[in-house]
Amino acid sequence: MIHITRRERFNAAHKLARPDWSDEHNKEVFGKCSNPNWHGHNYELFVTVKGNVNPETGFVIDLKDLKDLINREVIEKLDHKNINLDVDFMKGKLASTENLAIAIWDELAKHIRGAELHCVKLYETENNFVEYFG
């Protein structure tokens, strides 16, 4: 078994706020991340798959295929978008990095072929990231 990782980047805006809470309570819980005018991040996404090396190709998965999948199912839907308003797979979810990583996993897992999704790692800032292993 071997693991291989593809990195992609995207920029997106979001706001952490519950619509059933007052602006004051959202600010108390989420701080400046509840800014009513949104805020953005330069995200880095690491998608790791695992499997056995195919003796004919030397690959676990063709990285071009993985790149195309990530771009089609995730990056094109997120890049330069408002996560709260524009991203179909985040509708009705609080746009935290944790929830975003889980949603990205769900989007990718149903399309991975020839390997198994192992981890989605999502950097929101250079100091904050989440890892999700399904």
C-alpha cells in the first residue's frame, strides 16, 4: 500500500454565522469571522489517495486524472466564490473549515476510481488546517 497526494489551491470568501442567532451572539462565538461583509482565505487543499501500485503503469492513480477530478468536482465550484452563497455542496452548512473538508471528501469519494481516498487536508491559513479521514 502506498499513499500519493495532490495539492491544489483556491480562493474563497465565507462568513461564520448561524442565521438563528443574533449578530451579537454570532460575534461573541465566531469573532471577526462573523463579519457581515464576509472575509476570504487563500486555501490549500491536499488530497491523498492510497492503494497498490499497478505493475503495468507504476501508478496508484494517474495524477492527471486525480487533478482533473479535484478541479472539476471541487476547485471550479469553490475558487473565487462565496462558500455560503455559491457552493452547492455547502448549502445549509456552516462554512467552517471542518465542514468544508468533510464536504470536499464527500464530493471526491463518490468519483475516485482505482484507488481509495485516504485524507483531505485543508489549510485555511498557514497556521490553521484540518485533516479529514472519512
